[in-house]
Amino acid sequence: MRAWVLPGGKTGVDSLELRELPDPRPGPGEVLIRPRAWSLNYRDQMVLGGAYISGALSEDAIPLSDGVGEVVAVGAGVTAFKPGDRVAGTFHQNWEDGPVPADPGPSLGDGIASGMLAELVTLPERGVIHLAANLDYAQAATLPCAGVTAWNALFEGPQPVKPGQKVLLLGTGGVSILALQLAAAAGAVTIITSSSDEKLARAKALGATHTINYR
């Protein structure tokens, strides 16, 4: 298979190498996935730039946290998935639902857990979730990092957002845009800011109640 690899000790997009690697096989409790779509988060840029937590990665690593695709094969003992299922990898491999656990596990593409920027990826069964039937691959690929961040901020804290409450969204980055759609779907009054009228028009189409151009 082919995979993009960030060599240990190097930084920057220009340092990425497209390598031929052996096809992985799923071990016991693992799921083999063929990614079909990916999304890029600011956190991925930090990893590539050596600005994420501990700096430049010390060993070769496959980057990127967010990717979705289809199950190719499963290892012994896997019961929740079968070949052909449409799935995503979870951002934290020990956190598939609910509030953040005490040990959420490594995050994909952080140099500890291998990322999704490859033609084939193996993940533990616990670190994989089914895709909603109404989402295509491109839509679903935006959810594991930015989508879960937005959901956690809105609905998993001590005061979950309720219909009629006001939600202020600063800027039009990935987390803000996903939070906008989630908050609007929950019946909240959404207010979003940007310096671009074009972006605000797009935000309005996505459910913004009020828009503010701060320039």
C-alpha cells in the first residue's frame, strides 16, 4: 500500500514522503479499513509543523486524524463490524461515546497512534464507529475531530445547549461551522462572526440566526 509518512525529526508539508509499505493485516480485535475521504484539521498542521504538544515527532509517522472509509477485513473476535461497513476512526482511540474518559487513549496521527493518510489502516475495534447512512464519505470525514469537539462543547458539559438559548460562534473555522449546524439543529439562536461577508452569507445558509462582520 501507499502511505504519506512524516520522517522522524522533520517538519513541514514538504517533508512528507509517499512510501510503499507492506499491506497491513488485522490482528485479533482489529479492523482493516480502506479510507475513502479525509479532512484536514488545524491540529494536523501543528503536528506537521512540530508545534503539537512535544514538538517534532521523534519517529516516522503516518499523519492525519480524520478519515473514513469501508471495512476490508476484521480480525478474530471482532463482532461489531464486517467487510463492507462504512466506518470512521475515532479521534481518541479509547473514547467512542459520552463524556471524556479518564484515559481517552492516543489520538490518531499524533506519532503514538498511526494516522489515516494511507491506503489501508488497521484500528482496534473500540476505536472505530459506524457512519450514519445519510452522510457521504466527504461529509463524515469532517466529524471525528472538529465535529466531536463542537458536540462536546455544546452538549456534554454541565449545561447542555437547549432550544432558544443563544450560542456565540467566533469565526468560521471547522469547529465553529460544525458547532453552528449542531446548535441550529438543537433550536438555539446562533450568532456567528467573521471579517468576510461571503463567509457570513454561507454561515447564514447553514443556519446562523445572526451574523456579525467585525470589520
